[in-house]
Amino acid sequence: MGDNVVHLHKNTDPPADTELSADTASVTTLTVVPEPSPPAPVPLWVRSGRAIKSAATHETTKTIVRGAVRHSLYTINGGRIVARRTWDGRTGSRYERYMRAAEAAGNMELAAEWEERLQRFRDARHRRRMDLLHSPMDAAKAVGVGAGMSIGLLIALGIVMALNTKQVGDVITPLTATIEFIGTLMRIVQIVWGPAVTIGPFLALLALWAVGRKQQAAPQWALPANVRSGEGEPITPSIVVKALRDLGIAPLKNAIKEMGDAGASMLGPIRIAGCGVEVDVTLPSGVATDEVQKRRRKLAENLTRHEHEVFITLPEAARTVRLWIADSGALDEPIGPSPLVTDETMTADYTKGKAPWGQDLRGDAAELSLYQRHVLVTGLSNQGKTAALRALALWLALDRTVQFWIADLKGIGDWAMFDGIAQVLIEGPSDDHVIQATEMVEDAVEEMNRRIEERRQDPTVVFEPLIVLVDEAQLAFMCPVVGDDKRPYGGSKATSRYFMAVRKLHNQGRAVDVLMWQGTQDPTDQNLPKLVREGAHTRASLVLGTESQSRMALGDKAVDGGAAPHLLRQGLDKGTLVVASDGITIPAGQASITVRTHFIDDEPATEVAARAKALRDGVTTLRVVDQGEERDALADVAAVIGDEARLRTNEVLKRLHALDPKVYGDQWTNDRLKALLEEHGEEPKKSHGVMVVHRDHVLRALANRDENGSASAAQ
């Protein structure tokens, strides 16, 4: 290579010589860079959707909706308050309520006092009712006597007037004037009655609204900001001690009475913790921590809070319970959008990073490390399970080294945005899709074994992470299909293909970064076997129905330590998870943490997925796992019939299965064979009471198909 210097600037001076020698000639190659194409216009439906979303989420819209709901509920709940007051005034329910409260608190003296008051109320009510039996006759006598005395008085007054005026007619003048006055009153009533009947209901509603407004009888989120912030008693040491004293635990109540400081020594400092406060309570001897845990609702009500606004956990210190008490109504407020949506520059790091999942009860960011951790997310249906699991996957997709194999056994498009990110994407709820998902997990086991063998030969080798994700995994465990090898796809026995594949990944996949993520709903021993759920490093649960389900989802240790997804509110606590994992920061001494996850809707999820695709070189997503050779089902039927004039449908199915067991498996039935022939104008017929397929009919169906240019392929 020579030492010539090539100048990249164009020389605008004309050459001195008209001819260039071969030594001085140079060749300049120009690369034409086209102008970047203008960005594609945003579709009208996208702009319209954004405008509608912006209008719906605008603060003015929220204020209007909040005001409309608040004033409507003022009227409705005002009616309930008036009805309850009326009922309490007419019956002894108020006394009975106070009596039960005193008995529950163990104050039998106060209970006896309320019982005595109730008895006095009943006696007085009985006397009033007995008086009503005589009141009609007494009232009639009183009316007669009153009318007679009034007439006599008016006539006496008339006589006085007549003596004064010397006119006899003045005797009845007072009586006549009274009658005219009564008539005038009746005419006034007739005039006012119509408008009063019309306006009366509105005045009644206004009165109910005034009662409801005075009592602030509306949800916390609908009340004005100044009222919301001031609702509920502030948590002070005396209020906490009083709430504990009134729990109905006799040893605790007696110990508080005997303490010289009235129980204040039990309490640690009350600390502000997010949207609430936190305090440690050291229980006196003879009081077990689980006795306080079992009375969570009563403790919350004693603190003027709802049950879901008080959480009880057990720190490491003996005989100590940790109370977290929310500000009234704070947990009903949304936590805001995910950083994945608001920060378009965010990337992920599988080994060192943490997924921004939501907020804990303190209001701090809840971030989860996914490095070499199997994940299990469960809960009741339609409570945010898929959204919580998808939020983790969307963050991890921003790390271009991570591979995804995904099976969505719900199949309604919740994971459609991973087309172009995932190497495998299965979508659908049928047994065929479960079979494909099982084969996908088995392929992951083979990939794991290949990596383990490669690691043995070269301990320094580093593998790209592979996330094997199955959403609605309960369908896989409950699948009734049995394969050609007589092994069921579902179940929880050693012969179950899906169960055993998951167990193998749990046992060894972490070492070579092949990780199993599962989302399942309404866990039972049948649809979430014990060995599978205990194999997950990160276990998270949304609201569940029973404590036993909570133990299935999170384990005995977490539930015994205070984890209680079964106490969350179905429908109201969507997206709220109780998490047991070493990948998330959990306060010292606790076995779990409650996380309010960010909700990422389909449209922003698609935008995040688009950013993930832009980081990758391009991924071709396989939609069906191991499809096998595509076959012409109609031609195969003709082939298996051969030269026979007709063949029983059962025999045709057996021969098809022998021809290709994978394609013509258990999903091929008499109905499917009949549908195949009917599609081309033919169908099986009965011969001597048995369904048969005629060779001529099949050949005729082939001819019809060829004429119509259609093809029927076995999937």
C-alpha cells in the first residue's frame, strides 16, 4: 500500500493539464445517501384513541366525575343514614349493638348496663303501645268536648257583641267569621297542595343530601382533597394501645391495666412509612402473636380504618408484631404509570438490573431482580395476573441478549406484542395448544441439557438467558390428552409430560440460565402441584379465596409470617401482589412484601415492545412448535382406503394414525373426518348400521376440490 494521501474535499480549481497521467489519476467513488423517508402518518384511530384517553384522564374530567359520584352518593347514603337512625329510634338495635361491642371487649359491667337500658326502653315502648289502644276513644271525646266549648265560646262572644250593638244578628258573627277563616285556609291549602306535591320529593332528596354531606358519606377517592387528607384519626400511642386493649384478648387487656404507663412501654416509635405509619408492638407474656393476627379486622376498626388498610407482620424479635396502618383512603388511589412507559430511554440488564414492578406500601419503588430466578404468579381470575407477569417480561425484553419462548394458553392477544421478540409464540386454549406448549417446555429441557454438557467441556462459557413462559399454566396441568407413548400431557405424576418437564427445568435450568415462568389462576393441588410451586424462586399472589390457597401460592413460612393474599379485596385490589422472593427488598424479619404493581395497558405495552424490537437484529417468531410435515388429509384418506369399495370410519382413523401418528393423533375423530368430507360435498354413510366411508365418495370429493381450487391440509 502506498503513502498517497487522499483528500476527501472536492477540488474546485480546474486541472492545470488537460490530460492526467496514469500515475496521478485517481478514482473517486461517490455513495449517494438517500434522504430519510418521512415518518409514517399516525393512523386516525390511534390519534382518536389518544385524544379520548387524554380527555378521559384529564384532571378536569376526574374532578367532574368525582363530584358527580360524590353528590349522588351523598343522597343515597344520606337515605341509609336516616333509615338507620329511624330504625335505631324505633327499635332496641342500638342498645343491642353497644351490648355486643362491650361483650366482645370483655367489659361485662358495661354490657350489663346496656342490657338494663335496653330493658327500660322496651318497657317504655310497651306502655306507649298499650296507651294507643285507648287513645282513639280519648281523642274522640277530646275533639267533641273541644268543639263544643269552642262553639259555646264563639256564641258567648256574639251575645256580648249583640248587647253592645243592639243587633241580634251579631250573635253569630264570631261563628261566621271563624267558618270563613277555615274556608280561606282550605282554599290556600288547595292552591299550595299541587306545587307542594311536586316539589316535596326534591326537598326530601335535598334533605337526604344534606345529611349525607354532613357525614361525608362517599368513598374516599370521591371526596374533596382537603377532606380526604383529614379523614380518619391520626395514629397516636394512646389510640394504638386502646385498639389493642379492646381486641377481646383477656391477658392483653389485663396486662395493659397493670402497666404503670398504661401500655405505652409495649410500643416502639411510630414511624412514617409511605402512605401510612408503622409501629412495632412487643406483646406481654401470655399473648401469642397469632392471636393479634386473627383479629385484624377488629384491630383495624378500633383504629378507625378498614381491614385492608392495616397489615400485620412478624419481625424477627420475639413476641413482636409490626403494624402498618395506612392513611384513610390512601390505598384506593392509583400509583401512577410504569417507568417503562414514561422513560423511553430505559434499558434492562438481566444480570445486574431490577424490573420496576410497582410500589410497596411505604410508597417506595418495588423492584424485582430476575437473574436466575424461576417465577410463579397466581391469583383469582381477572385480577391482573397476566398484566403483572407481562410487565416483567416487557422490562426484560429491553435486554437484547434475553430469548423468550412463550405459550399463552388464554389466546386472546395478551402476548401478541411479543411477535418479533419471542422465538416461539403459542396462542390458544385448546388441547392442541397445550400439546405444543408441553413440547416447547420439553425442547427447553433439551436445550438445558445441551448447555450443561457444553458447560462441562468449557466451564467459562456464557449462555444467553432463555425465558420459558407459560401463561394460564393450569390448562397444561389439567390437560386430559394422552400421547402416543401412553403418557398424559397433564397431571402431577411422574408420567406427566408437562409436569416432569417443568420439574427438570426447576432442578437444573437456573445453572445455565434456562428459566421457567408460569402464570396460573385459582391454585389447587390439581392445577398447581406442590413440587412445581415450591420450585419457583419468586412466588407472587394476587387476591385468593382462602388461606389454604395462600399457603399453596406463597408457602407456609410466608403465610405464618403475615402474608395474606386471601384478605385482599377481589375486584378492588387488582394488581396488588403479595411477593415472597429474595429478588426483592423485604423489610428485615418479614417473609413477604405487598406490592401495588404498575398497570401497563395493551397500547403502551405494544410501544414498549416496539422499543425492544428496535434493540434486536430481528427475530422470526415461530407460531407453532414442531408442526411436522404438512399433509393433504383428503388424499391420505383416499390412500388408506386403497382399492376397497368402503371402509368403516374407525378403521379409516386407525390407518390414518398409522400413516402419521403426529398429524393424525387423538384429535382426529369421527366428527373431524365427517367435517372433512362434508367440506367437499360428501359425507360418511351408514351400511348395516355402521358408519363407513365409500371410496367413490372420497374420489368424488377430491375431484370437487380440484375443480374448486381448494385444498384441505391436516394441521
